[in-house]
Amino acid sequence: MSDEVTILLLAAGASTRMRGVDKLLQEVDGAALLRVMARRAAKAGRLRVVLPDGNAARAACLDGIVCDIVLLPAGSDMSASLKTGTGGLTTPVLVVLADMPEVSAHDMHLMIALSGQAPKAILRAAGQDGTPGNPVLFPAEMLPELQAIEGDKGAR
């Protein structure tokens, strides 16, 4: 089942709220957060990672991890990240934010398995209080809509 879904790890953000520190390079569980999240995602299925063009440190975090890397020009917004990441895909896509260390490989496997039961549904993770959140799994039929979004709102 997992080979029928592409996991899209969004890792092209500028980390501007971190005041000069790249949060994706901060250590979590003994490795850079980006590496931790990429390893988890790669365990769950086919992985595609969106990185900012020219960020060698983030690219180095992916060494040895089987994934496709797509590069996003500097200064691009979240919609551009989604468009770039989903470009050319024909499979359902599980969008995972790279700065969410509480999302496990198990969580990704579960969402992918649930998509098999409801292949045309948009599946969205939720917090313990029921607040909708990430990751989000989009059926393949939604790819044209993801390609048409604009602005820094993501896929809302």
C-alpha cells in the first residue's frame, strides 16, 4: 500500500521565526531534525523532499536516505513548495511538515493505511483535542487543485 502514496516532506521554509537558527538543523533524537523526519518518512513509503535551493546543510542531512529531492528557489512561499513538491506526481500524496518531530513513521503508516479504506477522502491528522493539523493525505484527484493554489496559506 505505501508504494501507492508519495510522502512529501516540506523542508524549504526559511526558519525566520528562529532568529537566524535553522530549526531543521537542530538536534532531535541524536540527529538534525530534518534527518530524523526524513528517516521516519522513508520508512513509511516513497519519499520526496522539498529543499530550498542552495542550502547545502539541509541537503547533507539527507545523505544516505533514499528520496527524491526537489529544489525551491529562495523566497518562495508555502504554495510554491506544495506546487514544486507535487509536480509530476500521479499518486496520492501525504504532506508532512519537516518541523514536526512528534509525527512518527507509525503515524504516516497509519494515514497511508487509512487512505486505502477511503481512497477519495482527504485525511487530516488531529491533535488530542481534535484540532485539525498535519500531516494531510490528499488523493491523487486533488493534485490539480494543489497545483493551482497561491499565496502563503498552504493547502488550506
